Amino acid sequence: MNSLDANTRNTKSKGDVRSLRSAGNIPGIIYGGPDQNQKVTVLKKTLKSLIDKGSFLSNIITLNLDGKPQNVLPREITYNVISDEPTHIDFLRVVPGVKIRIEVPVVFINHETSPGLKRGGVLNIVRRKIELKCPSEKIPSAITIDLDGVDIGGKFQNIFSKIRRRCYTNYYWKRFCNCNFSSTYSDERARKTSWSWSRSSRRW
């Protein structure tokens, strides 16, 4: 789990906030749960390094606020429209049992052992993130799809059983294809392989 140091801020005006940003800090706020909202500040350099790792908004981090650790989930980052630099960040407290909506990245593994790719097939990815509703302490880091042994016309392994219990997809009544294998050559017997959710598999 990644960690980030933060300090309590007592800014009272826009000028105070601008001074924080000029000093290389990013203002933020912690909200959620029974406690009151807390104004904080984090180091911009450290924050950008965590953002660059990817999936920052999908992973719980340990926020060391004035030396006291607490688990939070980054929820929203505001960027400067010109420089594209982060200017503000919101953190949600992780309260056990409280369900939240979050987009979880989809990760594909074992490309090198997929017969479909070796035969020249193409993996078409429709969605690289899937929105889930689950308890904040049970957020999966990613949804993994194993391509090992998958050929054109084959089937993807059922990965729903690997997702933690009490997690729900927000596509309750929709059928959609997340990815498919298509052939790059003319072969009437080659069929697209699709992986879809049905109404009966909306809960894991």
C-alpha cells in the first residue's frame, strides 16, 4: 500500500492557498465517516509520483496526517487547465462496511501464452476500467483476465469468482462485452470470443 505524508492546514483565504501552492504543496481535504472534514496539504512532488504510477484513484493509500496514519481513498484531483499541474485533491476516509462506487482497472496477463495472439489474432479491449460498488475495505486492486490458452473461438476463464465478495457491478441490467478476440485473416470458422456479463452474474 502506498503512503503519503500530509499536514493540517489552516488557510483562511485564497492568498494563503496560493502561497501553499507556490511553496510546492497541494491543498486537499479529507471527508467521510463520522469525523469532521479536515483541511490538509501534501507535497506536490510526492503526489505526482504516486499519480504517475497509475490507478491512483482506484487504490487505498495510507495518509500520514501529522504523523498519525489513516487509510483513505483518493477521490478527485483538480488540475490547472493550462499547466495540467494538480491544484487540489479530495480524500475519502475508509470506513469499514461503507460501500462506495469506484472504477477498477482491468488487467490482461499471459499474452505470450495465448494461442489466439500467436496465430495473429487481435485482442480488442472495449473497457479498461469497470465500475464496481463494494465496501471501501474490500476494493480489488484490479480485475485480472488470464489469456493463457485462449484461442480464437475459445472462451475466457470465469474471473468473477476471484473478485472479493460483497462487490457489485453497476451494470446490473445490461449485457456488454469487455473484450474480444478477432481474426486478422479470412477464416469463416474463426469466431469472435466475447466475455460478457449477464443479469444472473451481477453479484460475486
